[in-house]
Amino acid sequence: MALFLHHIALCAPLFILVALGWALIRAKVFTPAVTKALGSFTFRLLMPVMLFELLSNLSEMPPIDWRILIAFFGSCAIVYLAGRGAVKRLFHSDAAGTTVLAMAGIFGNNVQLGVPIVQVSLGDAAMPSISIIILFNVLLLWTVAIASVEFGRSGRITNPKEVLAPMLRVFRNPVVLGIIVGTAWGLTGWHLPGLMTWTTHCIEPVRANGRDNRCIYL
């Protein structure tokens, strides 16, 4: 119980910031356009840079525990299959509707909310594991969704290109690119130049190492 409360206390500031942002939008202090711009800025620049900087030190981090991936995606598969069966029986939805509702049961904001929570509660050592989860989650999410809809409509996958195309587009995702490039750099064992390290520190959404000069972006 003490450990649970400890992690709640660590993550509480993040949720307070989320609640504050929601309240400011509801009070019309900021327009929805501001939210959209900040979200795009975070997703397209800040988050990829943060993940790149963290994974650039991959050679100095603990090895990835693949059991985490098995537990995560195994539980997702169980929930997804159970959701498909329940939706089909209860609502008699078509293939597209069944897939969307089943996907809703396993979809989570692993990037913009999940990454800061993991970094604050578990530290930088957990970032390789969460990065691999993000990478495979994006790859599998859209591929399984498209394949499921296609198979549900015709009983077979009539056009493999329609299934493979979303997988290829994933590699244009800024977050995925940050993970891949950061991992590739980290495997070389090289350290980032001092100026680049300082720059990346100044645009990270969350710094959990307690440095006085950390920069926090919402």
C-alpha cells in the first residue's frame, strides 16, 4: 500500500497539470486551436526528441525485459478477442464496428501521457521497455485493425497491400522515428555532443532526475 501511495504521489503533479489544462479550456481561457497546436508541437517535436535523447544512452541502461512485452501484448490480445466476441454477440456489429469497439478496449495514450508517467514513477531505466512497447503497439494496432476489418468483410484478406501500407506509414510517425534513431545511436555506444545534450534536455516534457535546470513543457 505504501508503494502504491508513493507512485500516486509521484504522478499526482502530472494529473493536476492535465486537470488544470482541461479547466482552462473549459473556462475558455484558451481556444481549442491552442490545444491542437500544443498537442501537435509535443507529438511532432518534443516527444521524439525526448525519446531520442533517452535511448541514445541505451548501451548504459539495463537490458530490456522481454517478459514485459509478452505480458503487455498478451493481455491486449486477450482483451481484444474478448471484446470482439462480446461486441459481435451483443450489438451484432459489422466487421468495422466490431474492430473499432474492440480496439477501444486496448487503446491507451501510451505516448503523451504514458511516457511521462513511466519516467516519473519508474525512472529513465524503464524507458527502453516503454519505447519498445510504443513501437510495436503502433505497428500492431493499425495492422491488426486493417486486417481484422478486411478479413471480417470478405472472410479473407483480398489485398495484402492494404494491410502492409499502414505498417509502412508507421515509420513516418515522429515518435517511432525518434525511438528508432535513438536506439540506433545508443547501440553504437557513442555519447551525444555536449551542445546537443544540453539542447535536448531543454525540450524534454519531463525530467525525473531532479536537475535544477530542467525544462518542463506541457
